[in-house]
Amino acid sequence: MGLEEQTIESLDNRCEVCGAELTPEELEDILERGGPVLCAVHADDLVELDDDLTEDDV
């Protein structure tokens, strides 16, 4: 089974956290970063983890 390219039409159009309807710009951002399906407010809350950090760095 091959992988299909994901399109805006195939994404859920609601934020996974608050259920707000997503704008076309938010949907495009989700496709670019590969998920999760979040509105701009909740996407801003995401923290990228740096795998190179150790407990001593924190």
C-alpha cells in the first residue's frame, strides 16, 4: 500500500485542543510541519525538543 499525499481537503478542519475551525493558512502550516492539527494559538504553545540536550544542560 502506497502513501497518499495529504491535502488540505483530507485534514480535519478543527483544532485537536479547542475545536476551533481552522483557517486555510493554519491548514497549510499543518501540512508543512506534518501535524498535529492545531489552531494558531495552540500551535504557538508547542515547544520543540532538542534531542542533544542532557539533564545537565537544563
